[in-house]
Amino acid sequence: MIILKQVFKTYKNGTNALNGISLTIEQGEFVYIIGPTGSGKSTIIRLINGEEIPTKGIVEVAGVNVGKLRHSKVPLYRRNLGVVFQDFKLLEQKTVFENVLFALEVVNAPTIEARKRAREACALVGLSDKLTSFPHQLSGGQQQRVAIARAIANQPKVLICDEPTGNLDPAKSKEIIDILEKINREYHTTILMVTHAQILVNNYRRRTIALSDGYLVSDLSAGGYNE
Amino acid sequence: MRRLLRHIKEAFIGLFRHIAMTLSSISTITITLLFVGLFLLITLNVEQFTYAVEGSVNIHVKIDQRFEDDASVNTLGLRIRALNGVKTATFSSKDNELDAMIESFGENGSIFESYRGKDNPLRMAYLVEIADGADIETVAVSIRELEGVEAVAYGGVRVIELLSLLENTRQFVYILVAGLGIIAIFLIANTIKLSIASRGLEISIMRTVGATNGFIRTPFLFEGLLIGIFGSILPIALVSIGYIWMFDSMGGQFITPMFALVNPFPFIYYVSAAMLLIAMGVGLFGSGLSVGKHLRWKR
């Protein structure tokens, strides 16, 4: 599903963010990517979602060579991906339902189909009773669930979660992980979760890829991580 | 269609989000277009005046009685035609001159009929047409110096002065329109820039979920277009109503019948359409500048 072959990334300012990373993630896998700040986690995400082009090497997602994608094809490619951010990125003036629907509207999904999918996504994250609420009326955990619903509404093959629990307490973090596991289990969606939270990684053991200074330092399919 | 409606709806939301900037952009467009309208009215009417005047700017050259033999008349004709600035020189016999005189007196002209034939006291003449009305005085002086010329007469100097005044006015308005147009474009660009900035989160979400760049840009272009359209309503109404009123109250002419004003219909339709197109163009260009700069396609 996701293949990185000898990927190097050097930014214009000279920073070597990735140094010869090679890894393969199969369809339906749930993978943690961990590592300290500046280890290259975010760069991997940016390479996968097509925001950045590798300096050297190949990034292939669902059979698409992402680095070679023409600019005009990037938006269509991104419809295969869902992204969840640490800061939720919800539109404050829109309700829960409208926030989720927005992601479908802007890719021009047919109205009836879009509304149905938005409702299903909200139900999956347990927000059916909050459809008309606005983000400021929700807790942090609930807001992140809206963001997850929005990310999966378009039924992506890959769900990228960039520190999704970074702003949440342990109880809310557990809720989020439970939802992500449910999505992974029920929809066979490949989940790539970047995190700092060692407790989560050790409590919910899944394949764990550890990065340091742009190098892949460990890839444990049994999961767990100790610095 | 649904997509188009969405873009228009978003554009309206954008307009109201920065109502003060929107209003200032619309006002600038309004003022600019008022001058554009004025410019168009002056230009097109001056063109019509010029056309009318050009046909009437000529020199009437009376031939001295002592030089009425064929050879002298022909020589004079050749000399006149050889002068710089002369377009044509047409011989007019005594009878032709009488005809012209009778015609100019209208119904009462027939009393001059008795002069026809041997008693015709009028002189033979050359009617000289000038290539450029501005040269009329120089050409007239040159002709007066030729042998066989009794007198030269020409009209239209005042007319030319008036035309040149109108021409200067037109150029002044032209510069004003260009200046105001640039201000309007930059104000619109600024309004759209604010709109883009205030929708930064929305734009980043759209990019993340795979909205195309065209989809992201279009509402902002519509916003500029709408500013142009709204800005054009008042000037189009004022110019149209004002011109019809002016045409009626001046009896369809400017000072003299020679300066017949262009009939308001369908003239004002064309002027209004031109104003609307210019407004839309300015709106689109202004928003295009901002969109091009702040929504440049990145991966």
C-alpha cells in the first residue's frame, strides 16, 4: 500500500530531514510512527500526502508514485487519503454535520450521497447526537472525533493522523485510539499515526516505526517502544 | 450548476465578510466607471462631430476675373493641387456657384435665378478640400499668394478649436480613468486578499481533502466579478439617464446643428454594455492578481 524506497529529503535550508528511509506498509495495517521532534515524522507525512517531493528515492502510495505526480493530479490523489491534525482544524461557524459534509462538498460529491456519508461518518465516531452542535460546544475529544469523521467521510484508503491525541488527556486519547482501531478493523483502512505518546504506543501495541535524525532506527511489528 | 451556485454563494459570503473593503472597492469602481462613461460619451460624440466637420472644412477660392480663360483656370487648379495639405480641388463654374447660392438661401433662393446666364456676377471658383483640418490656415495663405486668385474664404476654424478642446478634455478624462482604474484594481486585489486570509483554514482543509485549485480559486474570482458588477450599476444608470436627458434638453445637438449628438438608442445600450464589461474586467483582473499571488498552486 505504502512503499518508501531509499527516500532522502533535504529542504532548501539544507536540513536533511530523511536519510535513506525504506519501508513498506500493507493495506489495512495500523502503524505508529514515533520519534523526537526533528526526527523526520512530519516529513514522511508530507511526502505521503504529496505536499513534498523526495530529494531522492521513491514514495509510492496505492500504486501512485507520489513524487512524480503532476501538480494538477495531486488533489485527485489526495482523495485517497484522510488527514487528522493535532489541532482539529474545524470550521467554527459550521456545525458538526456541516464540517464533515464540507469535505465531501469540496470534492463535488453528489448531494444525497454526501449527506448520507457524512451522517454515517458521524455515527461511526459516536457523534450522531451532536450533528447540529458547533465545535465550541464540544469537548476536545469530541472535536477530534469530528475531525476523524471528516477525514474518513470520503472513505480514504489511508488515514494519516498527525499527533491526534497531542491536545487530549489520557481518557480522551483512549477514546480516539478506540475509534481509529474501529475504523481500521471495520473499513480495513490503513492507519498511519504519528505520535509522541509512549504510553499509547505501549498500551495499544501495533507495528511501531521509530525515527531519529531522519534515520529509521527500529521497526517493530510487535509494537511497543522504549527510548 | 450546483457547483456554480456554491461558488456564487461563497463569493457573496466573502463580500459581506469585509463589507467596508467591499464598499470602498465598489465606490472606486463606481467613480471610475462614471468617468469611463463620460469618456465614452465624449469620445463617440466627438468622433461624430469630427466626421461631420471634416466634410465641411474646405476653402472657397474665387478666381480673378482677368484669369477666367481656360488655360489660366487649369493652371491655377494644378498649382492648388500641388500644394501640401490639399486633398482635392474641384472647379466650380459661375452656374455652379449660383446654384450653391440659390440652395443656401432655401425657399427664397429662386429670386437669384434672374442672374443666370451672361448676367451672372459671380466668380468662377475652386472648392479645395483639406487633408487635415488643422492645416487650413496655412493652406489658405499659400493659395491666396497664387496668381489668379481674387479671394479665399474658409470656415470652421472655431469648430477646429472646439474640437481640439474636446479632444484635450477627452485625453484628460482618459488619464483620469487610467489612474482610477489602477486604484480600483488594487483596492479589489486588497479586498480579495483579506477574503483569502480570513478563509485560510477553510483553504487548507480544502487542499487536504483534495479540492482542486480551480475549485478553491473560483469563489474569489467571482467575488471580484461581483464587486465589478455592483460598482457598475449606479454609473450605468446615471450615464444612461443623464445622456437621454441631455439629448432631449439640448434638442439632439451640441450648440449648432453641425454637432448632432448621437441618438441615445441604441447608443446607450452599447455604452452601458461597454461599462459593464470594463467593470467586470477590472473586478476579475483585481481578484486575479490577488488569487495569483496568494493562492499560487503549491503541492
